[in-house]
Amino acid sequence: MLAEVREGFGRTPKELPPKYFYDAPGSRLFEEITRLPEYYLTRTELGLLKAWIPGWLGDWRPRSFVELGAGSAEKSRLVLDAMTAENERALYVPVDLSEPTLDETARRLRAEYPGLDVAPVVADISTNFEFPRALPRPVLYAFLGSTLGNFKRPRAVALLSRIRKTMRPSDRFLLGADLKKDVATLEAAYNDARGVTAAFNRNILRVLNRELGADFDVMAFEHRALYDAEAAWIEMHLVSSRDQEVTIPGLGAFRFVKGEPIRTEISCKYDRESVTDLFTAAELEIEEWKTDSENLYALALASPSFS
Ligand code: AVJ
């Protein structure tokens, strides 16, 4: 963590990796975000999963489900229901950064689904983590919630390629992707009226204070979220509300001038063309592309391409 913060704070503007949002309070704040009226992503994705998963998994019966960034696995139940519908045994491999979250998820799901084997993997998917290979086939890999959007193109392609390398012809990859749309709708989703996203954003400074002994004055940074239409991503910033100095033990002192931002997150927005571009670079091809009636969000189901 210290090395990553050193690297991010060496840039202009300063940056922090978004994975550090999700300590226990941060994960609770994120859950709260998913229920906000402005944050259409989670409920729209859930609607799409409800509409399409039973049909997709009825014709093609996966025996393993590997989910990246599984978290509390709420949306995963739709897939698990379909996999265990005919009393078949199934294997669920939730992959997440947070061991306590995974333990809790595994405990609950084992109690709820008697036919399900749960084999959680604690891993940071943004690094060179190796996907498990010896799994009952076919395998459904999924990366939901539009979390791929936290990665710029090279790292998104690298992650997809690592998944692709473990895929056999009968395996599939399911992606949830937030779509490009009008700026007002996008910015409102990251600037909610109740200020939950602001609290979520600032929480990353509390994480640095606790984990690294830094001395951020958390309330001296303002939340900001802006859509960059050219890059097609939302950027979240924490903007220094005055000239100030922050000390991070092991890294030294950092000066902030009034108005200076720390970029804490990018959240890429997609269309069918940009998803196809990422998939093609990773040797994946779209088999199904489904959007909601308002074109807010998409599910893409992909197979390995052999060209
Ligand atoms: C979990 C990364 C998909 O980018 O929409 C929510 C995180 N940040 N509100 C997103 C988030 C601010 C979320 N992802």
C-alpha cells in the first residue's frame, strides 16, 4: 500500500488506487450508494440479470462460477439460483480483496445453497493474480457492477487477457458495463444529493490515516465528480480546501495548495463498440449484448475467439 501511495502521489495530479475505498465502513457506504435514487447502475444491472440469466444458463449449464470483485455477492444469487435450479452441484469461486467480506459471503451461501461448493479466493485482481484452472467445466467468469471501469484500457485488456488464457471453448465471460449517456445523469450518479458518495470518497483518507498513520484532515478535502466526455470516464477527486501539508510516515510530507485535487477514481463508460474493442484485444467475442429499455447499462456475454 505504501509503495502504491508513493507511486500515485508522485504523479501530477496526485492519485490514489480506488481499491482502498473498501474497508468495512467504505463497503457499507458503497452498499448505501447502490440504493441511492441517482445511482441507477446496480438496480439496472440486477434487472438485466433477472431478465437474461435464467435463459442463458438454462441452455448452457455452467458447473463453476468465478466472480471477480464478488463483495457481498448479492447479485450473484441470480446466477447461483440458475446454476443450482435442477439440484445439480455447482462450484462458486468468489474473488475479492477483502477476506472478512469473503468469509461472511461463503458462510451465508453455504447455508443457503446445500448443493453449492464455495471456494473463496482472496486476491487483488488489479495485479498479476493467477486464475484457478482446475475447475469443473464449463465455467462462467463474471465481472459485474461495471468495476472494469476502474481500469484504463491497457490494464483492462491485461485483466481480460488473463481471464481469457484460462478459458476453454465452452466457457463464457459475463461483463456488466455502464453505458455512455448524458452528462447530467452520469454526474448525478456520482454527486448524490445526500452526500453519501462524498462520504465514500473521503473515507479513503481515513483508510490512509489508519493503515499508514497519515494525518489527513479528512474534512479539509471536498468531493468532486466530473465526466470527461473525451476519455468517456467519470473522475472522482478530493479537492484540498486550503493550503495544507500532510505527513505520511515512510513517505514524508506532501504540500497541497488550495484547490489541488487528488484523483481517487476513474469510472469508464462504454458502448458496444468500446466493449468490442477491449474484448477483441483480449481475444474475446460478444455472443450476447443486452441493454435496458433506457440504454443505461449493458450485459455482455462473451466467448473465447480463436482467430
Ligand atoms: C464499484 C467501481 C463500479 O465506479 O460506479 C460508486 C464505485 N464510485 N460511486 C463506480 C463508485 C462512486 C463504482 N464501482
